[in-house]
Amino acid sequence: MLTRELIATCSRGLEEILADEVLNLGGLRVEPGRGMVRFQGDRLTMIRCCLGLRTAMRVLIPVASGPVADREQLYRLAAQVAWEEYLTPGGTLAVNVAGQNPAFSNTVFAAQVVKDGVVDRVREIRGGRPSVDLVKPHVPIHLHLGEHQASIALDAAGTPLSKRGYRPKGGPAPLNSALAAGLLLLAEYDGERPFLDPMGGTGTFAAEAAMIATRMAPGLFRRYAFERWPDHRQDLLIKVRRDLEARQIPAPCPIVSADHDPKALKVAKQNLGAAGVNQWVDIVAGEATAMDPPGEDSLIVINPPYGKRLGEADALKGLYSALGDRLKAIGGNSTAWILAGNRELSKNIGLKASRRIPVFNGPIECRWMRFDLYEGSRKFRPEDNSLAKNAEE
């Protein structure tokens, strides 16, 4: 099969994790960039990545790039692509735009220009024009604008890969699934130790932890844009699904998701059931400040509120302090990771982080902070060299 350039995008801070994932799924010449990973792969690799990547948001197939300083240049760039190979007069498209370009302060206008180039090309060659469908287009197109250039790509997945299919549309989602999986992989979670999320909410961390622990591919329960393309190979998709399903194993250690909100617990049960991992996760009611890990050497992950609204930060200081007090009392050689979206609030935890990894939760710059919990004083763990590592990575 033909090998070509592919791009997987991700939240900033997860590039190296994503690069490792791409390598494990058969990608070649893997090169991490800013918020993305470039690699080479054939059609089979593309399908594997759509179904198997935990930390990616999109899998893109570049089709054109070049200098763009005005509407005419962008139109010509779009019109030069052989869209007739993917679109018929009865087909549909949608254009998603990322990045910035001085010539296009309005990204809706930039999307319109690309759409015009695509439609005119298909009409000229096929004798009819495709239409726009923003919900479920046959061909989703990704336009990336740079300062003096632009690139156009096919979006193989369509809807972002973070939409696994187990969370209801419009439901509460303080953390997207791909970022949650990436944070767990940054914490080196592989399912071989007990897991606790004491502020589990609707179960995103727990669902992703269970899929990692059981080796379940995250994209088994959804559909993809490439399935609507004229050259789609259903036999390859079936093969990839079967190969990925054959890798699954039982979860080796307990996974616990806790929350004090009955409504959140109800939704968490629904989400975990939809994800096919409810048998591996215990959902319990309780306060995060009274957490008990499910065993020694547990991994504890917490995504506390960031206090971004006026006056909220002051009200949250007590929560952060209470979380720190509880972590100090746990010990048991466990490890806690806290996603801190507010540096001032994180100081109230009262523990020294052994690692601080910059990541982005949407537009919010955060720190994924590691705290090593153990019995006794720090001097009794000289083997843990990571305690000396407090610089941002």
C-alpha cells in the first residue's frame, strides 16, 4: 500500500507521548512538533491510528500547502487539489480552521474561501456541486493558517478523536478524553497498580484508566469520516478492529472513581457502561478530602476546580489545603498527580512537587504535578531520585 505523510494533532504537552503511540501503531519517520506529530504511514496505519491513538485529537492527511497572503492565493491552493477523487456532486464537505493569518482575521471567511475552491473544482470536473454539511460531512477538511502560509488536509476521523462515543452530547466535560489519557500516560500508568480518582465527576479519568489497564483501543465504539470516502476498504477496518480487540486483557488492579455528587455518580455509571469498562471500575460516593486509596503503591489523580471566575479562587484555598492534608496522611508509597490550572491555588496544597509538567487543558495553561507519598520522612527514601527533580519539563 502507498505510504504518505500523516499528521496526528494533540493537546500541547502531549507530543512525546503521542509520538510513542504512533510508533507502537506502525508509524514511520515519526517527528513530534508543536501540538502535533508528523509521520509516514499507509492506509492500514491511518486506520490503526484513528482507532488506537489515546492522546490524538485528529489524524490528518495533508493534500496541499503553500504561501498565502490573500483570498486569491488561498482559493488557488484549495482548487488545485483533486477533490473529485473524494467528492461527487451529491457529496458533502465541511471546513475546520485552526491557526492565524494576517489576511484572514475572520476564520469563517477563510473556511468560505476554501469551500469555494473545492466546490468550483468538483463542479468543473464532475458537472455538479457538492454541498456543505457541518454535522456529518463526507469529506471533513482541515485548514491550518500560518503567518504567511496555509496547509490543507483531509480529516480522516471527522469528529475529534477525543469524542470516544461513551459520553453523551452536551454532558459535563471539564477534561476531554484524549487529554485525560495523555495525563495518565505521562504519569506512567499502565494498569499495574491500584488507581483512584477522588474527584471523579462523570468518570473520564476512570474510563481512560480502565481502557489503558485492559489494553482496550479507545476508538472501537465510534464511526469515522474515512468510512464515507469512495476508496474506503471495509476489509481493512474489520481487520484492524479484530486485531485491536484481540489485545484486550482483564484489568489487573482495582480502579476507583469517587465523587460526592449523586448526579455525577449516576452519569459516571452510564458513561463507564457505554465505554464497556464498567465491570473494571468501582464507583463510590465520598469526599475527596477523606479519600482512601484502594491499596499500597496506588496512583491518585485529581483535577480540582481552577477558580477562574471572580472570587472563586479565595473560596477554593481551603479545598486545596484539605487535599494536601489528606495526601500527607495517606503514605503507602502511593503517588498523587494533580492538574493545577491555578498556580497560586496549588501553593495551598502544602507539598513539594517532584515534577511539574506543562500541559494545556484547552486554552488554560496547567501544570501536571507529581507528589510522592510515603511513610516517614524524606530521608528514608534516598532511592527516589525524582524527589530532587522540581524543574518544569
